[in-house]
Amino acid sequence: MLNPAHSVVHLTMRFDKTELAVGSGVLYLKDNKTYVVTAWHNISGRHTETLDLLNKNCSIPNNIIVSMDVEIKQGDFVGSTRISITVPLVDNNKTTYFIHPQGYPKVDVVAIPIDLNNVYTMEGKLMSGENINLPIQLKSKQPHGLELNIIHIQDCEFKDYDIGDYSKSLYVSDDIFVIGYPKGITDYTGQPIWKRATIATSPQLGWEQQEQFLVDCASKEGMSGAPAIYYSRDGKINTGNVYYKGSKPITILHGIYVGRLGSTSELEAQIGKVWKRKIIDEIIDNKILDFLSEELILSNSCIKQTINEEWPKENEGYANELLNDKTSYRYYFLNLIMSKINGRANKEKVLELILEYAETLKNGIKQ
């Protein structure tokens, strides 16, 4: 059974050749196709809730360097090596990655298709310092019988369907691991860092009515997009109904870690968010491409039109009720509008436009 760290990838987000940020991801297999799964904010360069640009120079990633382990086979020899390929995030004026259909609240996970038959570029340097670009095909037989194979998380996972759906057997106080690259830390081997995490909220109940749960984990920036896994080196697993002890290590992917809540101060509680594994499959099944960055944010006129269309015109006193900050009307209507526009605007900005519209109606000014 392969070590799950072999399926973890180091990501360098870039604008052309300029490095913007680093992150983590995992190689995922579905319907015989390969994907890099990571956090949406890594790839979009935007804050998940405010949609503000994360880079201080307002740069947006248009390609990523994916550093991954590949399995090498030659005759009876089986080993692995580390390679880095350049993957475009925009091609033919379209994004190249899939997002979840739910835009509000934003699902902070994406799946980037990787075509194993495609020829990618490996960037490197000679000892002289000269930059070189080398072509590589990720699944191919090279000269002298050398064979390259991608290592997906599924290649590392435990598979015994006789004991039921163990993927749902995760409870508060259980320990899992988040495997990634905090602060981009690694060595010449490219190996990721294992960070222990304790389940802090019920995965069965979800968090904020979403398919996510919280973990207590001392993580750092760079871990966003990392896989959250159950791992037992001794081959033990308890599904709630059945206790299983195998002869090999057990790995189970439970979701994607997308970062800490609230402040990033070292003095704050180390509480992070994990989107459940089922979200990955929903993203891949729907195959919805993200908006280009310049097309994502809706104009004020579009938002105002939605407000006008959704306003309960049969309720003449609705404007007064909404302007009263002691009632819940404004927040109900705000969430309605955010859902209608699928989260394509800053929530605070939308609230301003709603209150402006209500004030206009209250003062009797015709729209």
C-alpha cells in the first residue's frame, strides 16, 4: 500500500513567470481521469467570502507549477521520483478548472483536469544557471522500457467494502492528518509535512449548514488545499459497527482542508475548515468552469436589477422593516439576493445596495 504523501502535490501559483503564492493539493482519480484538487482561493487568487484579491499587487494566477511524485517502473524495479509541470489556468479565454455549482456560500474547492496523454512542460535550470524547458508526458513508456505512472490518493486508500461505508465513520475527537506544505516548507525530496488535526465539530451535522466540518490543527499558510485523511500505520479502523485490523497501513481521504477561520494570529485558536470528500465528486460530475477573474464580479446595475426583481412589492412596509437593524428582515433578504447572484459580489457591498434601495422606496422616490 502506497504512502498517501505520494499523492500530495506542492503548488506554486504564478502570473506568467512571477510567483504569487504557494499551496497544497492532492491527485484525485474519478472515471479514469486525473485531477489536482485544491482550494478555490489558491487558484482564483481571491478571498472566498469577500472576493477581494489576495495578492498585494492585485496579481491573479494564470498558471501553476505542480510538483508531484510519479511512480517509475523498469523491469522488476519500482520506485518514485519528483517532477514539476506547468499547468495553465486559462486557455482560449476560458478557465481550465472546475468549481462547485454552489456559489453562495462559496465552496472553496476546485478540481483541475490533468490529461495524462498531454505533453506538459517541465521547467528547470542547468548548472550554468540557464533556464530550460523540457517536454514530458505523465503516463507513458519512455526509452529503455521506463514507465511513468501518476500516484492518486485512491492508489493509497484502504478498500474493503465488506465492512460498510467507512468514509462516514468520523466523529468529534477523532484524529486525522492534514498533509501539505506549511509556508511552502519541504526539502530536496519534495516530501510534504504531516500535521495532526482533531475533529472539532460533527461531520455528520456539517458546519453552517454546509458539507464541511472544523478541525483543531496548528496549520500555517501554504496548507490550503491539502488532503485531510485518516491514517493508521497499524492497519486499524473502527467504523462504529465493525472493528477492523489489517496487515497493511490504512488511508482514507475525508476531505480538503482550506485554511483557518478568522484571524491568522499565532495567539488565535487553531481552528480550520475541511470540505467533505463528496464535494470533490460533485465538482467533477458537474464540470462547471469558473468565471474569468474579470467576469466574476457582477456590476452594481446587475445586482440592483436582482434586488428589484426579488423585492416583495405586495408588502408596502417591507422597506421600513428591512431598515430596522433590530429585525432579521435585512439578513434574510441579503441571503436571498446572494443566492440569486450565486455569490458573485462582496456581501457587504450587496447589503449597501439593498439598504440604498429600501431608503429610496421609503422616501417615495420612483425607481
